[in-house]
Amino acid sequence: MAVRASDSATWVAEGQEKRAAVQRMFAAIAPTYDVCNSLMSLRGHHRWRRAAVDALQLKPGDTVADICCGTGDFFMPLRQAIGPQGKLIGLDFCLPMLERSSTKDEQAGRALGDAGRLPLRSESVNAVTVGWGIRNVPDVDAAHAEIFRVLKRGGRFVSVDMAVPKSALVRAVSNLLTRRGLPILGAIFRQREAYTYLPESTQRFKTREELRTSMEAAGFRDVKIRDFFFGNIAMHLGVKP
Ligand SMILES: C[S@@+](CC[C@H](N)C(=O)[O-])C[C@H]1O[C@@H](n2cnc3c(N)ncnc32)[C@H](O)[C@@H]1O
């Protein structure tokens, strides 16, 4: 499926237009998502996921929801933390991505749904993960509020996503690499717009502090931020009091 070239590119679209454009884009790149992810992060994403899961301080038997779960790359470290008796639910609004997650954890429940309106009961999960997902949702504040709603008291939320490096030097090098390298990947995988979306949406995304403010407005406390990959990736951790 080709990504539609529209008047508003995916990275400038807002609201329902962004929702539909993002959904189409991930449906188009689903078959090559895992291989590209590993290439672009130099396989570092596995380490960052593990650090995020460690920060959740999960116990065997806990219930965790992985929102915007995509192909399910958070499932393995989560399952290791919650054990076979734990409950894992993956949610995504893009069926071709969600379908691919079935190979990552056969036990996990899967739901086709929107991050802005979670099909989960209030105070029903011990933790929520979002990996490279929050940047794509049209209303980040609404998604944070939904995540807060479904968490039990004392529950933890971790989000890992792209960020703009704080150092000017690293920013310059990263810009050069992403603006030169990603279009090459886009050409190889015939998804030019999708691989332009990553740097463009990162530039337009909320800053670390804006994300902290949004989480705090939803009710999260003790919000902590940790950078990875020279500040190209940031992790936000919050607790529901
Ligand atoms: C970059 S992928 C990340 C997948 C996975 N979390 C990971 O860590 O590899 C982003 C995922 O978020 C999903 N997504 C984007 N917006 C969404 C929304 N509003 N509701 C549910 N899923 C959404 C996309 O379909 C896609 O699978």
C-alpha cells in the first residue's frame, strides 16, 4: 500500500486528518517495520525498552497495557517481568501492525483501539507502556488522561520516544544523519514519506518539559525524564498517586 501524498503531509496534519494519515502510514510500513527499527537504532531499541520496563518495577502476576504496541516489541521484556501468570494487553489502531505482534507473545491479549479512548476499565492495570507512540497521537493530553484513568493507584506509566538532542553539536550530526540516511531507507523500502515523517514529526513534537507538563496535567506525579542515544531518545516515567 502506498502512502498517500496529500495536501497536508502526515507530519503537519492535525486531529482526525493526522489520525487517518498515521494509520495509513503504519499500515504501509508494517511489513518492514521491525527490520527498519533495528537498522535505525543500531538494535539499541531493545536496551531502551529494557530500561523502560525496569523503571516500571513490575512484579510477577501484574497486568500491563502496551498502548500503540505496533508489532509488539515491548512484549518480551514485559512478559519477562510479569511472568506467565501476568496479564499483557497490546493495543493499536492499525491492524497490519497489531497482527504482527502475535508472534512476539502468544499469551498477550490484543485490542484494536485508539490511544485517545482506551477500551479498558478504570484503575485496571498496574502499568502502561508506550513506545514511540505518543508522538503520533493527535491529542497527547487526551491520551495521557486515558492512560492515567486505566492505571491503578500507585501504577506507573513509561513512554519512550524520539527527542531533539539538547547539545547543538549532537543536534547537527543527528540532523545530518537522519535527513541524509532516512530518505535512503525510504527509497530502499519504497516509503519515502514514512521515513521523512520520523525527523519531521520529532522536530514538531512536544519538548521533554511540555510532555512532563502534559503528564502532570493528567495527574501523574514524580515525573522523571531520562535520555538515551545521545539525547535522540527520551523516556518519561510517571506515577499515579
Ligand atoms: C512507531 S510505532 C511503535 C510501535 C511499538 N510501540 C514499538 O515500540 O515498536 C507507532 C505505533 O503507534 C500506533 N498508533 C499511532 N497512533 C495511534 C493511536 N491514536 N491509537 C492507537 N495506536 C496508534 C501506530 O499504528 C503504530 O503501530
